[in-house]
Amino acid sequence: MARDRRKSEQAGRSAERIALWYLRLKGWRLLAERYKSPVGEVDLVMRKGDVTAFIEVKARRNLDGAVESVSPRQARRISAAARHFLAQDRLAATQSCRFDIVALSPYQWPRHIVNAFEGDQ
């Protein structure tokens, strides 16, 4: 059981690294990685121009499965963590923000889904 958990944790971190570099190549700048608040966690918080994106990274066997794996409950927790982040970052609070997903699947390019879900679901 603990071994499976470690393996999943390792795979998640690897997926986040790939997503981070993919987004950096697209011109995004990292603000926070694995941002934790009392109400939730966000995998990546990134900025490009006047947009702050709260990004959930999902790796699955296929890209559609990765996108579909973000549940409404998880989206609410990400949104709550984003509110916490915005309360601490004055610049982000004055800019537009959105919730994106980066989906990863073996042997395929990452897929960046912009505005994947609304905040406060």
C-alpha cells in the first residue's frame, strides 16, 4: 500500500515537472508550485502577461481521461485555494485569473485546457 502511494506521488511530481516546463516554453512564469492553503492545494500557479492561472496537472492513460478526472469537488477545493492565494498576492488579485488543466498521457504532447472550469463551483 505505502509503495503504491509513493509510486503515485512520484508519478504526480514527474507530471507536474513536465507541465511546468511545457508552460514555461509557452511563456508562462511560475509563481507557486504545489501551493497549499488550509482549504486546498493548487499544483501550479503561473502568470503570463496580466493573467494568473491556477493549474491542475493530471496524468492518465489518455488525455480525455486526464481532463475528466477533475471532479467538481476537486474544482471547488482548487477555487478555494486560489481565493487564499489571491488574498496574499496583490498583483494577482487585480488581474484576471482562470482555472486551467494540463493533461498528460504517454507518448503524446501535453494538452493545455484554458478555462477548464469556473471558480466557486
